[in-house]
Amino acid sequence: MSGLDLLRRIRESDPGIPVIMLTAYGSIEGAVEAVKLGAFDYVKKPVDLEELKLLADRARENRLLRQELSYYRSRATRDVGFAGLVGASPAIRAVLERARQIAALDETPPVLITGETGTGKGLLARAIHASGLRAMKPFIEINCTALPATLMEAELFGYERGAFTDAKESKPGLVEAAEGGFLFLDEIGDVDVSVQGKLLRAIEERAVRRVGSVRERKIDLRIMAATNRDLEREVREERFRKDLYFRLAVIVLDVPPLRERGDDVLLLTEQLLKAFNAKYGKVVREISAPTRELLRSYPWPGNIRELSHVIERAVLWSRGSTLDVEHLSLTSPGSPPPPGPPSLPVPSHAGVGAADHGPTPGLPPQGIDLAQWEKSILEQALREAGGNQTKAAERLGISRDTLRYRLKKFGLRVG
Ligand SMILES: Nc1ncnc2c1ncn2[C@@H]1O[C@H](COP(=O)(O)OP(=O)(O)OP(=O)(O)O)[C@@H](O)[C@H]1O
Ligand SMILES: [Mg+2]
């Protein structure tokens, strides 16, 4: 076939493949036609190999960029608004209802999103942005845990050239970058006290000053913050500024833990099954009755993130179409504790002995001490991971930072 015919065929089978045409006698019409049909470029024969190589590199780069762009586009539209938030329980609906109200307003005081790790605080913040009037404006997220105080200040407020040794050029901060949209301060409880004061000023005065600058810049943005810490306690213990806390806590959305959302765990499981079936080419569609019971009664200390990891692993190892208890590698809180200390029920590595007597749903009659329970899980996870925090965190479906934070909270060894 002719070169142009071949080009058409390639475009039909995979429009992503970049095509460079080599034209024999430099017919301009042919070249124009080829570019119209989607050729990346054309070169005239005889071909200079160096030139061709450069062109091929450019084509490849161009393709990678396109792929990246379409990834971000699909990511941006994937969890548009509240549609991506699964949940029908009264507990979550109450929160979503208030979040929708907030999203509908253009101007509100800062919004503080609280809740345990993995409950969906980040997702909720993005939903508020995506379904509000400022959806087309930026949503700038900053993880406050990741940065030491001096860097944090420079990141947030920007700096002028020469403000410090490395400041070769001036740079706007994230607060300026979020102009017109949202600034989302994730893990606000980890912000250093010295930065807290400046943050408060920025919120109150709606203005920022770059490090090393005398000029105030007016800003128009909405602020959301999230934390899984008990900020009131942090305030009492003087680790968090009271005035900033009060400024942030005018509107609080407290995202309930998964164990308080009733059958939502089943809805979420169904959705996760679909996603992981597609990802791994599996066909797990049924959830056995004992599995439902176990999903409902397990306390999910890592919440939806933990659920997601558990289901992913189950789908990955699945062979049939039914999700069974042994796929989950969980133990219901009511089942007998593993040998040795702690004496409290903790998830066992091997999974529940469901084959013999089925999981025992619900709490033991004497009840459990949740904090004690969590502590013993942390200890167990660490032990089983041979003291490796990253591995232990992975097994618990939480981040390493969260693990460390929790270890500290319980006075356990933080390496
Ligand atoms: N209601 C929900 N429906 C569907 N997926 C959810 C829901 N809530 C949370 N998720 C998913 O669970 C995971 C954890 O959510 P997210 O990261 O928002 O939690 P988080 O509260 O910010 O956790 P952390 O405190 O550890 O930062 C994400 O993959 C998120 O997409
Ligand atoms: Mg988060």
C-alpha cells in the first residue's frame, strides 16, 4: 500500500503511535495530507539519520507528554464532586449534606476536616472543590507533615531573591498559587508553631508577604485543613495555637470512621471488587454471608484505606467468583485471641478459623478497650514486620507517618 494508506491504517489501530513520514520526492501536498491525517512530521529523502533520530526522540517525548496529560485529565474527572464518595449510612450522609452546603457557597470561613486516618478526608476536600463555584480554579494541596518549619514557610508564602542563601530567584508561594481557588492544608496538626502564627495572619488579613519582602499581596482563596489528631488536646498541651484553632474550627466536618457506617462497608467492598477485578482481570462478584458478617464486625482501624488494601489483596489471590473469609486475612474482634500477650483480640495473621465455626460477629460480652486494642495491633504489626515500620504501616493500611504518630501516642518505641 502507499505510505498514506499505511498511515491511515496505523491511525485506526492505535492513534497514539507517532508516525514520521519519509517522502520520496518532497511532494508538499503529500506531506500536508500526511500531517492532516495525524502524522507527527515528515522528512524528505534522502534521509539524514541524525535528523531522523532527533525527530524520533521528539515524537517519543511528545507521546509521553500526551499520556501524562490524559492521565491527569482522567484523574481530575474521575472523582468529580461527591459522585466518587460511596456511602448511604446516616453517619456519612450527614457529613456529605453539610459538605454540599459548604461547596455551594463561594465565601466561607476555613473548613476543618477531622477524622481517623483513611476515612476519606482528602477525598472530601477534593469533592468540595470539584463541585463548587471554584471548581475551575486551583486546588493546591500541601502536606504539612512533610516539611520542616523554614521550608514550610518558604513553600507557603514564597520568597524574594536573596531572602536566604539558596534563593537565587524570587518565587511565589502556594498561597499565591491557590489564588481564586482552594488551599488544602493536609495534616495541619503537624505545622510548626512558628508557621502557625503566620498562617493565622494570612487568613485573617487575607494577605501574604513573601519571605524577605516588605510588600503585602492581597489574596482571595478558600482554606481547608485536615487532621487526624485531636486538635483540642493539642491546644491544651500547647502544641497548637489556640487562636489558629478557633479560626479553623468555625466549620468542622468530622468524617466518621468506617466501623460507624454500618453497611457502607459492603457498598465500598462491591465498588472495590469492581475496580480490582478490572485491574487484575479477575471475576470476584459474590460476597459470602460469613464474609459480609466479618466485614461488618471488623473495626477497621485503618478505615477505607485499609479496606481497599484488604480487598485488593483478596482479589489478587482469588481463584473463583466468591469472596470468602479466608481471602481477607482478618479476624473478627470477637474471635479468640492469639496465644500469648496481648490478651486482647487482635487480627491474626492466618485469618479467622471460619472453616470450623464461622466468624463470631460483634464484640465480646465484656466489651473491649479500643485504645488498648489499637495499641496491641500496632505492637503485633511491628513484631510481625520484624520492627520494620514501613512494612508494619503497609500491613495496617496506614502511612508510615501515621504509624509513627500513633506509636508516639501510645508511648511505644519510635525508632
Ligand atoms: N466514601 C468513600 N468512597 C470511596 N472511596 C473512599 C471513600 N472514602 C475514602 N475513600 C478512599 O479511601 C482512601 C483513603 O482516603 P483519603 O486519603 O481521603 O483518607 P484520609 O482521611 O485523607 O486519610 P489520612 O488521614 O491517612 O490522610 C482513598 O483511596 C479514597 O479514595
Ligand atoms: Mg489524607
